[in-house]
Amino acid sequence: MSQSLHQLANQAGELHKALADAAENMEQYQYNLSGIQRCADQISKCLRMVGNNRTAALSSKDTRKVMEELEQAANELQELLTK
């Protein structure tokens, strides 16, 4: 009887650890997902600004700024996808 209670306690401990790990993984997933969405929005914004030459041409300074933002968003996206 005590043997099976010890086994049950060990299994409960393992289950607790597995649930804690799953919760931590889900938090990381949600963090990465929101970061990926933020990067995608930034990339879309930059592409609209650069690709909208018919309406108003960007100055060289503004184009460099937009391209820098685009590069930063792409780099952050790569980091999030590797986690």
C-alpha cells in the first residue's frame, strides 16, 4: 500500500513538473507570437511607405530610415523564429 502511494506521489510530482513546463512553453509561444505579429505589421508598414512611390516619393533620408526600420523588424523576426 505505501509502495503504491509513493509511486502515486512520484507520478504527481512528474505531472506537476510537466504542467509547469507546458505553461512556461505556452507563455514563450504567446510572447513570440505577439512579437512576430508586431514585426509583420512593421514590415508591412515599411513596404507600403517605400512601395507607394506613385503618391509621394520619399526623400533619401526617409528611405534610409524606413529601410533601417525594415531591417530591424526582419532581424527581430528571425530571432523570434529561432526561439
